[in-house]
Amino acid sequence: MLSNRKRFESQSSLHGFFRKLSSKNVKKSAKDYFIYFFTLMLSVCLFYSFNSISTQFASLGLEDPLSYLAFSSTVLTVFSVLVCIIMGALVVYANRFLLRRRKREMGIYAVLGLERKDLNRLLMRETLQIGVLSLLAGIGLGIFAAQLLSLATARLIGISLTNYHFMISGKAIVLSVLFFGILFLFVHMFNVKELKKMSLLEMLHAGKKNETAGEGKRGFSVLLGIISVLFILGGYGLVFVMSEKDTFKALAVGGLLVIIGTVCFLRSALTISTGLMKRNKRRYYRGIHIFTTSQFTSRLKTEGSSLAMTAVLLFLSFSLTILGPGLGKFVMNGIENATPYDGTIFYAPMAGNTEAGGDPLEYLSQSGFRINEFSDEYADFWTYESPEITAGFLSGKEGREAEKVPLTIIGLEDYNRILALQNLPPVQLAEGEYAVSYAFPAMKEILKVFQQEPRPLKLGDSTLTMADDGIFHHGWENTNILAEQGTLIVPQHLAESLTPQRWFMNFNFTREGDDLNLELHNRWVDAGLNGYVMWSREEALVSLSSDNLLVTYLGIYLGITFLITSGAVLALRQLSQSSDNIERYGILKKLGVSKRDMRRSLRKQLRVYFGLPLVLAVLHSAVTVFAVFRYFEGLHLAVIASVIGFGALVILSVYGVYFIATYLGSRRILEL
Amino acid sequence: MNPVLKVENLQKFYKTKGAVTKAVNHISFEVEQGEYIGIMGASGSGKTTLLNCISTIDKATAGQILIQGQNITALSENKLARFRREQLGFIFQDFNLLDTLTGRDNIALALAINGVKPGQISRLIEQVADDLEIKAILDKYPYEMSGGQQQRVACARAIVTKPSLILADEPTGALDSKSAGMLMESLSILNERKKATILMVTHDAFTASHCKRILFIKDGQIFNELVRGEKSRKKFFDEIMQVISFLGGDNNYAF
């Protein structure tokens, strides 16, 4: 009985000891943990902000009957799993790193008689403390970041802020706690495993190991360097030249070549450049140049791979942060012509089955969808195609798959009827003439070229020439995809001699109603029409905006994730290097090197370690971005510049924070 | 002739929560050009604190330290760094060679820091390597050398800049007796042939017996002084042992 009580007492005192020790450890190493904490906080903040999108919609008073926005926010949540896995890898890496630095401390605890079980508990307490702190700080920061994000969302979707109110997303908080809770559990499991692997001897003698500094094989490095440059240039070439045919394949293979090249380049670069630095004795023997150079040579092997990892992650980060919003802008480019009507219904019969359905308008009525209930202003028409007249006719290019799609042909009278619905003047065509119409900016340049040398159009037996000023800028249907091949307008009888392809009906509401769109939508769903598609103006716009939102946010979300990862990996490595360097800088100090000179040497080293991956990443992403932006035809230069400027600003500022934090942290560690 | 080092009434106090520890308590002495002086004392006697003050790594609480007539207690941080590299050479217990540099580059670093022209550096290194017989190990990294070899490279580094004073802190502390003997030979060479002024802190009587004069420190004060003069080293060693046993006997009062 007594012994039980005693054991209990000793246990509870051990408990208290743990609590004190762990919180003391966290406090003591708070500065060492700063980067780790900062990274965790930033990731939680990012995670919360992008998972609170659906709450943002609600706070903006945005309705979403077709769940396009809900879809976007779901996709972001799904990608959050990927983000979490990346973050998890980073956190485990960082933690293992920090744990290794504390081997000795753990060894002393073990010598003093703490069991493995107790050590595990100590570690768990620390993990928990940091986890809870960063979770709280991250969610706090995230709540404010989400407000900013919802302002951006409002702008992207193009709605006013009248309904805006401060919001906190319970769902995002629950998700953050859940995801990061699991993550911390994993971290703890890895910690336990790592601790298990260490022998007591190893723990106590940690940090006493001699470092084997050596010089890489010069010849091999030069060879590797040459190969790496070839790989990188080959990758660039592939991205540029091959992407004409098969964009995604070219980007993937080219990107892979560039990444392999980068890894080889960084592995060889340090060896080659320090070799060169050593060869120039005049420079080598000046001031503490010898020291600075040796700092690089002693870490060639290990640093090469970590620099390569940073460069690759930064490259992905740059590309995604710029291409995401860029694609978003491209998706929305020409939106003013996307919804000329209150609604468009279209029907594409199966090939050779045109007559089977009879008159589509009648079929609609029979199915219970009577357009007259909503509108007296409507026009229905068929579009036609001729297999010989393909997109290449206008673009002048052959070969690409996209150029083999037949062009849409509309009869002049039909075309003028739908223009009348927009209160636009009719198009005039003489017999034997045709006109071309386009809705979106991408076609503008192509048609400018076409107008210089218009080709004659052969339809059956007749040959048409293009009318003077025969190029029109019209939208003639509601659509949620702002891409087109151009439309040909030909005399009505010629069009009708071709095979009808698709049936369209454009309409404007002529009835007053509180929520005509919702009524229309419900009626349409009730009718359950097969093969028919309707785009009301509202739906088309929401669909477009949610596409825009999705690609923009996905790009930024993943981009920043990669950015944080690369910054944290680099910063942690450099900081731990700095602690390894305490002794070396101590020797320099005793030898009479001034603090100013040592700081200069430190800056030089950090500049190389942070700068080298940055330069490579900027080069790679510049090529990639440029190659991809070539396909975003019709996008204004100012828009492109703003997208690139935004990406560069975000990345450089976060990367800059990591650089400065590393420099200041190193100075603190080295007491400079 | 002016003394190379003049310590006047030096005091160094550490304050910890109400209690004051007098690590160095009113110490004064002088070191002449070309002297080889040892400072002995048990651990905690204040000898390392004294050395740290002289080597400008620590700041004295009161008193003056003059090296070549210059009062180093009044110098700013930047001037101190400059002073250290121009006037002082260091030999440490744990060698303190940069593990990332070869022996040659470790020595070159000290010269480069002092702004010696790159063209002269190689020549100076060859010279000092000849004197200390370390030519064979010059291009090895510290981890490829034995402790004695590392310490001799450290000696070369300390002397190559021709400092006015070489400070050695327990230089044989991490060496076996044979290596320690070889190192003391090297230091004697520096002192006799190169006319280097050496101040060495040690608690090892054998090591101390190589010095020409020895100061004994106890509780932060100079307790005794021995001069070797023309005595043989064996005789000097016996004298040192006598003082030490007397010093140690002091402790017995506690029991």
C-alpha cells in the first residue's frame, strides 16, 4: 500500500519534472526552433485560408445553385491532402534534423537514468507544445489572411463587397486541427523511431565526429557539369520546340530533363568553382578567403543535393504561382463576349441522326419546357459544317490536331436574327461573298493575318470570296469556354445545302420575376432533357469565374507550399551548419579576424546557398512560363506583367524572409 | 628595455546573485622580450581567466594590461581584433585548427588575415615548416594528423606572423607524454632561435619545467615565483614539485 503510494508520488514528481523540462527545452531552443515554428505557422495559415473558401462565398453572399463554387472549394480541399503530405515530409525532415542536433542532450538524460519510454514522453510533450502553439498562431493568422483572400475572391468573381462581413470558418478550423493533428502524430512516431535507432554511445559522442573534408574529383565534376548544362539546354529546347505538337508531354519530359540537369549542375558547380577559386592564389590568399572557400569545399557532397532540392522546389513554386493565375486570366479573357444572351440552349444530335428528334423546339415543349413562359425574344437556328473547311482554313496552319476540326458555318439570315436579339446592326453580304466572325481575343491576331490574304471559300459548286471588311467581332452564344476557331457566315441557301450539325436557341427574358434564373433552372431540370444543354448567363459566368478561381488559387496554393518547403529546408540546413561552425568562427575570432569580416564571410556563404538555387529556378521558370504563355494568345502584355510581377513579389518576399531569418539566426548562433 | 607585457593590478570579478567571485585579485607582473614564462595553478585558481584577459578574449574588471606599451583594456572591439592578429599568437589545448583546411592553408590563413601579400605566403610557410619539421604533413587535413602533429602546425600558425607575444593555454593537455615532449622541444626552438616571447599556462610540472620562469597562482593571487636560471631542468622540475606539494598541502587544512 505504502509502496504503491510512493511509486505514485515519484511518478507524479517525474511528471512535473517532464512538464518543466519540456517547456524549458522549448523556450530555450525557441530561437533554434524559430524557422520550424514559422514554417508550421505559415502552413497552417495557408491551409486554413484556402480551406475556408466556401465560407468566404457565404460571407460574400454568393449563390451557387449549380455548385460550381462548391466544386472549386472541394478540389482545393482535395489538393490540401497533397499539401499536407508535402508539409508532412518537410516537418518530419525538419524534426529529424532538430532531433539529431539534440542527440547529446538525449544521451545525458539517458545516462542519468531516464528510460526510452520517458524520453519518448519528453519528446511528445515538446512536439505537442510546438504543435499547439503553431496551430493556434497559424489559425489566428489564417483568419486574417482569409479576410484578405475573400477580398481577392470577390474581385476574381467580379461581385461587390456590399455583403461582406468578417467570417470565421469552423470547417476550416476543424480540418486544420485534424490534418495537422495527424501530422504531429506522425512526427512523433518518426521521432520515436529515430531515437530507437541511436545507441547511447552514439548519442553521447554526437558532434565529436571528425568531418572528412575532401575535394571532389575535378575531372568527373567537369564532365558532370558539361552533361548537366546539356541536359538543361535539352530540356529548354524540348519545352520550346516540341510543345508545338504535344504541350503536356513536352512540358513533362522537358521539365524532367531540366530537373536532372539541375541536380547534376549543383553537384558539380561547387567543386568546379571552388577548384577555380583555389587555383587563383592571389585571390585565395587574401583575407579570410581561404576560410570562405573551405566552407564550401567541406560541404560539397551534402550541400549539392540539398541545393538541388531547393532549386527544383523553387522552380515548381515559381512556375505554379505564375502559371496558375496566368491560366486563370486566360480562361477569363474576353468574358464580355461570353454571355450575349440571358440564355442559350443547344443540342447536338448523334451523327446522321438529325431528323430523328424532329424539330427540337417542339421536342422541348413536349418535354415540358416551354420557352414562352420566360421569353418572347428568342431565335433558334442550326449550324453547319463542311468536312473540308477546317480551322486550318483561317489559321493557315496545318498538322496540329486542333487545326483539323471543321469550322462552324452559319447562314446569313440566321446570323442576322441572332444579332437582332443583341440590338446589333445586321451583316450585309453580296451574293458570292462570305464573312468571318470571332468572339474572343485569341482569334483576333489570327484573323488580322488572314485578312491580309483572304482565301476563297469553296462550298459545293460555288466559290465565295471574303467581303470587304468581312471580319466581325460578335459573340453569338452563351458559353463557358472562351476558346473558338472562328465562325463562317455564308448566304443562307448555301448553308442549308450542307449537313446541319447543332441546333441553338438564344433567348432574353421578357417577363419580370424575382428569381427568373432559379425558376428557369428548376424548370430545365424537371424537364430532364437528354442531349440538350442550357447555359443561362448567370451559370455561364459562375462557371467561368469558378474555373478562374480554381486555377488561380490552386497555382498560388501549391506554389506557396513548395516555396515554404524549399525555404525551410535551406534555412534549417544553413542554421544547423552555423551551429557546426561555432568552433570554426571561434578560432577565427581568436586569430584576430574582426566581426565585420566574419559577418561578410557569412553573408557571402549564405548568398551563394540562397542565390544559386534562386538563379537556376528563375531561369528554368522563365523558360517554362514563356513557353506556356505563347499559347495564351490574346492576353494583354500588362496582364501578363501583373501576373508575373505578383508571383515574383510573393516568392521573393517569402524567400527573403527565410534568408534574413537564416542570416540573423546564424549571427546569433555564431555570436557575430 | 620595455617589457613586452606589463600587467598592473589586474582584477576580474564575477558576480552571481549577491556573491562576488574574485577570479583574478590584484595581480601584477612583467614579461621581458624573449622570455619564456609559465603560469601554474590548480584548476579554479584563476590562471585561465588571467590568460583570457591578456589574450583580449575576456574583459578585466579593473587594472591595466600593457602589451608593447599599448593599454589593451581600453581598446574597442574592432581594434582588439586587429591587435590580436598583429601582436598575439595562440596555441590552445585542443589545437583549434580549422578542420576544413589543410595544414598549409591553416598557416596561410593567419598570414592572409594579417594582409601578407599572397606572393610571400608560400615562402613564409616553407620557412616555418622547416624550423618545426612539419614539411611532410603540410598538405594533410587535421583529421589525418596525430595530436602532436596538429599541435606543431598550431605552433607554426602562432609564430608565422611574428607576434610580439605567444600565448599557450595548456598546450600539452591533450597530448601523450612523447608528443608533449616533442612539442616542448618545438616551443623551445621558437623561444631560443626565433626569440619568441612565450607565456604558457599549464598545471603540468613536466611541461612547466621547460620555462625560464614560473608564476604560481592561488585563489586569484600570485603565490610564488620560481626562476630557472642556470639550473638543470631536472633540478627545476624538483623545485616545481615542491611548490606544488606545498600548494596542495594547503588543501589539507580542510580535513
